[in-house]
Amino acid sequence: MNEALLTQYVETYKKNILMQIQQNTLQKYTGIPDVDDKRLFFTLLPLLNGENWDQSVKMSAISVSLIFAALAAHDLVKEDNATAKSQQLQVLAGDYYSGRYYQLLAKENLIVLIQQLSDSVAKITEHKTRFYDLEDYSFEELIQSIQLVESKPIEQFFEYYSYHEYVFIMKEALLLATLKKELVAYEKSEKTFYISKSKLFQRNLDALRREIDKIEHALVLDVRSSELLNESLKHAILERVCEHSLEQQLREG
């Protein structure tokens, strides 16, 4: 499967996801739901690598993306203006996306997966609070929390369908992508979710840069040496998580 076909799969799934939650009134006030292309790509890793992928798996993958859309909608609610009409509609949008994921999985009779994904949402909420409360968490604990927030429902989805071998690369790739995005935005004085809420990160930007470099170096080696992933998928993964091209990485290797 070449890069163009990989991209086409992701775009097709994104259209399917948006169709599942099309609601004209909500979208008029809240905009198109947030479906992150990079996260969707890593949600589809097994499919893109040629694994068995039936209707049940397809609807489960879509449901996972709906969970993240719901969480993103709730994150957009501003604490200091939560009663405004637009903010109330944002909450309703998040609730609507959550309801749709329940509906899709219930229709497939995937009750156990519903329970597991519900648990993952609870864990995400718990770990997000680490960036709001005043308790002292270590640098490593906050990094672990970011990884959980960004990937836990996908991990549950992979484990449910026995795509165990894809979990590590997915988690590391999404952590790396998130940390890079946060650091670039913070250095440009743009809005961030994690760094802006963490004095520890703000005081230790050099440590954060070193952590990013460490994760990227290890991930590149893991992807390049993987016997599981096909070559086109390796290339696509590295393009999405690394600052420089695959050709440079190969020359450096």
C-alpha cells in the first residue's frame, strides 16, 4: 500500500466519522468536530498494515475517534464563560459525540468494549486533572499522563482486537507528536493544553526538548527495525512523527 493509498484510507475514515456525527445546528455554532488526522492514522495502523478488519472493527475504530472528538469539544469550554450559549452548545456537542459512540458499539453488541472505553475516558479525566491541581507531580509522571490522555482509548481498542504488537509504536508516536506540537506552539506564544498549565514544564523546557529527542531517536530505530510493519507504512509513520525526512534518517543510519 503506497502513501497515496494510505492517505486515502485515512481521509475515507475521516469522512465516515464526520457523517456519523453530522448535526447541522451544533455544527453551525461549534464548527466541524475535531478529528485529528495524525491520531486517526495511528488508530488505523493495523488496517494500513493489512490486518483483518471487519465491520465490527471498523465501527469500533470510528467510535474511538468519536471519543476523542467528544473530549476535544469539552476541552474547548472556557471556565470563565461556561454559561454562554456557544459554550453550552460546545458541551452538548461533546455529549452528542459520546452518545453516538455508545450507539455504534451497542448496535454491534460490543458491550465489553463499551465498558473498557468508558474506563479509558475516566482515566483520561483523572490524568488531565494533574494539569489543574496543585499537587507535585514529577516530570516523568506528567509525561506518562500526556501519553495516556492522547492514546488510552486506542490502546484499549487495539488490545480488544488483539492488535497487541501495534500498541507501543502507536503510544510513542502520539506522545512524540503531542510534545512536539506543544513545544512549538508554546515557543510561538500560541495556545497549548499541557505546557501552559504546568510550571514544571515551563521551567524545564530543555529537559522537554531532550525527552522529545530521546523518544524520537528510539522510535525511529524501532520503526526501521520492525519486522511487523510493511515498508510503505514505516515510511508513512516516520514522515508523520519526525522533523526530517526518511531519506535523511537512512543516510544517518
